[in-house]
Amino acid sequence: MDTAKSTLFFCYTGVEVGPLNREEKKRITRQKIFDTAIRLISENGYAATTVEIIAKEAGVAKGTFFNYFKSKESVLDEYERVSLFTEAEGAMQLDGPISPAIIMALINVLQKMNYTRSLRRATVMATLAGEDSLAEHRQNMKNLAEIAIPFFVIGQERGEFSKDYPPELLADLLIQTYIGILTHWCMGGGDDDLIKQAALSLELFLASISKNPH
């Protein structure tokens, strides 16, 4: 978990201290591309935001974008990971039951991602476009699950979750549920309100592994 955290911080932050060396310049360039892409997608929509537009707005060549990210989807995947990491860090500092904290963390991630059905459908279609994109998606799911493991370590330590299954498996199932909610919703299923749909689905999943189900 320490490795995952340090990797996320390395990807998400770039601190300028003294004269910039080559690696510091690369980190700053990467962060500028990342921030620009997220802003433009939020302002103009996923389909209307091309790599060319992102590169131009960030003040870099199109080829420079691909030095740091494989695609627009890669940017969104990283934003999702960073958002979950940030929410998880905060949630694990809270006292009391962990289940509500898990639900709130994922709801906050969804609100930050600002999904529309068309946006999520577009990312799903891009994921299915080839083996490389599928492999990237699988790795992103693995990374998300790794971030979620401490939720279940804490939950089991507090006697909230059953110890019949290891925390790693429960974290993987949580992310499967999260991705499943998004995929089902973007295809027109479930409640039109994604947040309402996600809250209900996550509550039911966590209740199913509760040590003392109601």
C-alpha cells in the first residue's frame, strides 16, 4: 500500500524546489497536461475535448501528450485513482462505522468525475476498442482495489465486517460493484440519479459482508 500511495503522490504532485532539473520539468509538464485535460473535459465534455485541444491549451505538442498519457481515458483513470486515494485517506481518519465512510468516499469520487451517461458510455466503448485499452482498464481496477484494501482491514479490525474473506478480495468486490453500477447506469439501467443508485447499491453490498447484518 505504501508503494501505491507514493506512486499516486508522484503522479499527482510536482513541487518546484530551487533550479529545475530534467525530472522536475517533466513532472511539471505532466501535471500541466493532466490539469488542463480534466478542466477541458469538465467544461466542454468528453467528446468535444480532443488530444489536440488538450495539448494546445497546455502549451505542448500533441506528441508530448502521448509521452505522458496513452489516451484521454488514461487521464480520467488517473483522476479517478487520485480522487479515491484522497477520499480514502480522509475516510480512514474518521471514528465510527466504516461502511458509511466507504459509501461517502465513492459518492464523492463520482461527484468529482461528474459523469453523464454519454461520457461513461464513451469511456466504456474506448475500453473495449482493443486489448491494450482492456489491459489498461484491468490495471486501473487493480489499482483502485489496492487503494480500497485498508477500508476492509479497518472494518474487520473493528468487528464491522465478516472475516470469512480476506480484505483484498472484499476490496476487489467493492470495485467490481462500483464499475458495475457505472456500466449498468450508463446503458440506461437503474435510477436516472447516479448518486442515488450508487448509494443504494453500495449500501446493499456492504450489508452483505457485515458481521451483524440488519
